[in-house]
Amino acid sequence: MRTENLYPGLARRVFSRIPPIGERIDWERFSDRKGKPSAVLVPFFPKGDELHLLLLERSAALRRHPGQIAFPGGAREESDRGPVDTALRETTEETGISGDAVEVLGILPEVHAFSSDFVLFPVVGFIPYDVFSEGITPDPAEVQRVLDVPFRSLGNSPKWETFNREGKVLKYPVFPLDDDVIIWGATAWILWNLIRIIDGAVPERTECP
């Protein structure tokens, strides 16, 4: 793994616990899952001696999840072999970052978004800092702004809220970053599972708003 050579401390502390892709490379292996298959990239990048995450504020004009804080990603297309292809293709479309610049580290448990019926497969990746700082050209039709979030700022204990719709009550984590940036929904669940994995706890395959 390139990150072990470039950033050995960061790689040992965080990336060693990420579940590897293994056999979970083909979409056909997930044909028994309910919901619309999709994937997101959870992109880490180094900044000084800290790990940061790239997140996006989605355009307010989008039909699904407008204005929400999210990872780059989207729905499967026929040409996508598996979740990695989908995550990297969508990342390139939304941010301009080439999939060749991303080192794929592993994949987290899928999350089902109840309101849109998407099943999201989070692919964890690493991009060099110069790619983050110089290679981003966000698509204005999809992206309101790009966020640089220090991983440390997320803490280990999110707030918890409940969601009630069509008689279904769901509990979900919320990460308030500042007055105008709140991470919730599927993105918050992905982050919570990531934090649990890094802490050595068991992640969850779950439903969210």
C-alpha cells in the first residue's frame, strides 16, 4: 500500500482496520440486496500530520438529498463492474479527481437510505494532498462546495436523533461540525461505522433516513 510508505503513522493508526475489498468487487454478488445499488467514496487525504476527509455539499437544485453533506458517489451504471468502479466514476464526475489518483483501501458495510431506497456501499480511498489541493474541479450542477474536514474533529460520540416516517422509527447519528455544517443521514452512518471499525468495534449494516 502506497500510504504505508508515504505516511506510515497514519496508515497504521487508521487504515489497517479497514475491511479489504476481497471478493466484494462485482455488483452481481449483491443481487440479493433490496434497494437501488450505489456507492460512495470515503476519501482520506493527508494534511500535515493529520488525516482529513473530503466531503461535498450537494447542490440545492438536486432532486435527491439537496443541500446535504455527502461523500462523492451515486447510482450504479451498467458499465460499472462493482462498487469500486461506481465510486471512482462518480467521484471523477463530481470532483474532477481521476480514479487513477485514488488508492482504494477497503469497503465498509452497506447502508440503506430509507427515503430514497438506495443501498450505499462505502469504498474507502486515499488521495495525495496535491491531488486534493490542485486537482479538484467540482461540477457546479451537483456540488455547492467542497469541504475539508479533519477526521479528528468528528470525535467518537455523535449526537443521536430519531426519524419517523410511514410508521418506521429509525435512530441515526448526527455530527455537527459548525453552525452551518451538520452531517446526518447515510453519510453520518458511514462515518459512525468508520469510527467504530478504527476503534476495533463491530460495524453495523443499517437503515437511515
